[in-house]
Amino acid sequence: MDSTLKKHYHVDGFNPNTLMDAYFSPKSEDYLLQESTITLMALLHKAFTSGYVTGKTLIDISPGPIIYQLLPVCEFLEEITILEFNDLCIKELEKWINKDADAFDWTHALTIMAQLHGSSDGRQGREDLLRSKVKQIVKCDFSKNNPMDPLVLPKVDCVMSIWGLDVISKDKDTYYKNLKKISSFLKLGGYLIIYADINTSYFKIGDHKFHLLTYDDNFLRKALSDEGFKIEHYEDVERITTSVLIDHEKVVFAIARKVSEV
């Protein structure tokens, strides 16, 4: 399907709850919830509890009003900034921050987190801990030289992109430009964590197909290297089954360290 016929997450409107129900909730297909949420939380938990990733400050660039990916890492951090492209998703994130009655219910993610810790205690405490670490939610626009304009944020120890680069990059040249901007957020020696689909072209929200940039492992590895990163961990998450919602071959979890300014 030609990319011009697809919608773009950071440009076109959609219902955030439709996105959440399809990919990140108990209403999701079992394998999608496993892949999008359960597996990623386990990978992040391992990366931070092992001391493999360290630092006190983090910027999260992930599509949708999602917070589950921050639950395994928040206890290790002092400050989290969430960058979001979509105004409706920002409103949903603010509902969660403010404990609004109609905010998205993350009980299932808290249960996963408790299982990772080997305890059923402290679920509400974990959610409140994360709220206390999220210092700001910022609208971003990667078509600008400074995506957070007019804000200028200090460089951080870690940036996390959970499909973020894939939804906003219209082609491979734009991916490189966006990766360079993300690199500029990081201190030298800082970590970039990527969770991304390989050889995909779309994901669906409701009846509409949305753009995902198509690339393979070689492209991702080369892009990271070209932009001054050293890949320290690269792990395949094989697709369990097929779905009409997304056409990916697999998912990869990568941790790269910024070793030079390009």
C-alpha cells in the first residue's frame, strides 16, 4: 500500500482509546499485548535492575498516551520528561497524571510489574512513584530544529523510543535526521533504548492504516553507528502470529550508547 494513502500519527487525528484498546490493554489480542507490553516491560526491568543501563534523567518518545514502559525504570530515575506529538494523547496523559476518574486503567501493567518484582504488593505505590518522577509532558514537533521549541531541555542520561522514530519518520533520510535530533538530547555516554518493528509498513487504529517506516536490521544498525552510537545490546522478539492490525516481521530491542558527537 502506497504510503501516501496512509495516515500519520503525528499529523492526523484518531481516538487514543482505540489505539490503547488495540495494542496495550486486556482488550488487545493476546499476542499483541505480550509483544507490546509484557515482553518490553520484562526487557526494561532486566536492563535497569542489572545495572546495564544507568542514569538519573530520561526522555521518553513513544506514541500514544502510554506509561507502562516507564513502570520498570522509574525507581532508578530522578526525572522523566515525556515528549508527545499528538494533542489528544497529551490530554490523556494529563488525565493519568491527575488521577482523573476516566483516565486509562493501567491495572494490568501494574500486575505485570508486580510479577516481575515477585510481589503483589505496592501496585498503587508504583503508579504514584512514576507520577512523582514525571516532571513534564511536552508537545514536540520533529519538523523543527529543536522539537521542544521554545523549551530548551538539558541533556539527559537516557532516551527511550518505543516505536517513536518509526511513526514520525516518513522515509529513511528523515529517520537519520530525527535520530540526530534524539542524539542531541543525550549526554555523551548516555543510552538510547529502542523498541522497533522490523520490515513493517503500517499499523491500524480502527479502520485506518497509519504509517510505520519500513527498514531492516542492517539499516537500523548502520543508522545507529553513523550517528555516533555503539550498540551494546540487540535482541530479536520474534512475532508469534499474524494480525490484520500490523504487518511486521519481528520486533527488536536495542540499547545503544552515545560514544561520539556527529
